[in-house]
Amino acid sequence: MLGMPRNARNVAVLSHLFHGWGRTMLFKTNGTFIVVLLLILFAVQAFCYDAVWVCGKQTVFFSPDGGQHWGTQFETCGQGSCSNLDIEYPGYGAVVGTYIANLVTPVSAGPGTPWSYYWGADIIGSGLSPVLGGVDNRGTRKLPIVCGSQSNLSETYGIISLRYLDSSSNYQWLTNWWEDYRFCDIDMFDADISRGYAVGFETLANANGIILSTSNGGTSWSLNHTERGKIIRGIQADCDGNGTSYAVGNDGLVLKKLSAGTWASTTAPCTDLLNDVHFINQDVGWVVGWGGAIFKTTNGGNTWTDQSTIGNTWNAVFFKDSNTGWVVGTQGKVLTTTDSGANWTEHSIAGYYTHLQDVEVVSYTSTDEFNTAEPVFGTVSSNSLIDNHVAYSHEEGVLNMSVETSGTYSVTMFDISGRTVCETNLGNLDAGTHSISVPVNSNLSRGVYHCTVHSNGEIITTNSFLVL
């Protein structure tokens, strides 16, 4: 590391490949232009970075700082709405909802830049618009599995659809249909993506809750469990790597299945409808739902601790470890905790007051993990050559550029809301290497920022950097 003050603020640029701190990065976008940004990092006592996504109505929001600040990542058009997210480490994901299935491949940098977009009609045929309730990326970049329902005037069909590559390397959807079913959620095993569960309910009178299972990656499914007179809303498969799974539903229903066992009810924590469940191991987990319900167990559901709030319905919960978690729900509210749910801090997304339906978190706990991640945010050209890790110290404000073609260059840096924090005309640069002073606002708050380099009036490349 360079001998710089310990308390200096550090900015790490998010890129396609990272190979270590304290070096520079070279990337090439069009065969004629190479940019090298100078890395100047200082000693960091501990590294922890939580990237958070939430979705609701027609929008996916992104927070670079664990939920403190938010920016719009994606917005649907028409009547589409977002109800379920799956962000797949190291950086690809999907969002589904009413009439939509949107795939991240990956997300582009910059405020308002859309994700790769696919209408739900691609899944079940032209002219049909499914209501999709669940998605799992199956550990892949572009091959998710989704579940939901399709209704007409007289019938409702449950659907589970798998995206795959055919023999000609074309993307296709394989869809299974069940009459009088409606699926709410789907989850595949992290340790074995050939296995997974989908949950929902029958749409007939006196309907039962249903759990379907697959052992061939979602190609076919079979009925695994029926819960009489219930609605099953949420599922977490394989929470411990050994097959232990949990499902939740109405009347405080919590179902548990050990790897070699059958589904059985745990002690009910409440009588409310439970929407989601998240366990960090076989024993410790949380359930959330209507009436502000938040309950924690440390013994696999034998007993529960009430951590509920007043006035909100909570739709989704995510914990990255035994202490740090997120809950989202009505009125655009986000709750965060750092003490295992004993206390919650409420956050709001400015200007958004509608229901939030899901939350996903990608946490980096070491610089090595962060350095090797492909970001879900940040553009990387398909022909980029990225040799080393890059970071930018705004205290030094140095931009090193190796230019293969002479021209006029400029650089713009802005935050996730689109506010410009730096705009510098670099002037005419000859072919060769240049070291240029690019001062940035010294009062930058912690979070993600974007850097755009222009040449002769055109954007040459866009990348992202992180203020720690």
C-alpha cells in the first residue's frame, strides 16, 4: 500500500474483473482507446459492503450503502409491476411481476439505464400476460426459472417456466402448466440447483396450500406436500446446505422440512398471514407478514421472539448474518437492523409511498471477494480488457490515461441520482500516456458514483466507483 493517511476516504471502481488492491486498471472499449485510472488506497481497518435492491409497483431501487440512500435502477412500462427479485452473486439477476420478466445481463451503469427487458409473453406465448410471483436464477447469469399464474375468463393455470439454451444456442422457455393452481414463490437449492421447491395454492373452493418439488433442475415437477385449507406464500429451500427448508403462509403457518424428512408445522408465531421467511442456518431465522409481523426463532421454530412493528405489512425479509438484516413492506418502508432484530431503523425512499414487495442483498466481506465480483451495476463493454483493480482517490484527483488516438477528451462523474459531482474538459490529447488532475468534490458521501469518459463528443466508456 502507498503511504497515505489512514483516515483518507477511499474510492474503489467497480469493474468486470478485479485482481488486487493498490494497482491500476487498463480497459479498452473500441480498439483505439485505453484509459488507466490511478489507484491510491489507504489502510482500511475492516471491509464490508452491502449492495441492496428492493422492488415494488413498477420500479427496482438500488442502495449502495445498505439502505441509507436509494436510486432508481429500473422502471417498467405499461401495466407491468415488480414483485420478486433474485440477484445472483457475483452479479446477475432478474425481477418478475405482473406481465413482466426482466433479466439483468448485467445492469448498465447510470441513473435510469434499463435492465435487459423481456415481456412475460415470451414465457407462455404471444398474447398472454402472466402474473409472475417468484424467480430463481439457479446460479446462472441468464437462465432463471419463474413461477406464477395465467388466467382467462373461466380458468386459472399455475405456471413454472425454465429458460434454457437450445441446440442452436437460442434462448427458449420450457413451461409446465397446472389447472386451478396459482404459484407464489420458487426457490432452488444453492448447493444443488437440480433440486428446488415452488409454493402456492389451489384456486378452487376450500383450496389447499401446495408445495411442488423438482429433482431435475425444473424440467418437471411433482406434488410434494398439501396443507389443507391454507395458502402458502413464501419458501426458502436449503437454508443450511443440507436440505433444511422452510415455507410460510396464512394463519401464522410455518412449515419445516429436514433433508430426509417430510413437511411438518412448527409452532405458529402468530395468527397473521406470513409473506416471507429467511433462515441463516437450520435453527436461526425470521418470518414477516401482515399486521407488522416480524418474528425470530433460534431453535428451528420451536419458539419465537416477537419483533413486530405497528402499522405496516411486511412482504420480504433478508439477513446476511445473525445480526444484519432488512425488511420491506407497505408505504415504501425499509427496516434495517444490526442487532439481530432487537431494534429496527426505518428508512424511506424519497417520493415512493407504494408497497415494496421484495429485497435482495449482495454482501462483500473482504477485499478479495469484492475484487473478483462482477457488478450488477456498472457497464463493461463486451470487448473490454481489464487487467487490474482500479480505485480513485479524490484527495489526489489523478486520472492517468493512455490514448492510442489523438482527440478531444472530457470526464464526467455523477451520483446514482444523476447529480454531477465533477465535469472536466481534458482538452486535446495526443496519442500516448497522460497524467491529469481531475478534482472531485471532497464532500462525497459514501456510496456508488459513475464516471463517463467522452471523446470528440461521444461517450467512450462508463464505469462505476465506490466511496467507502
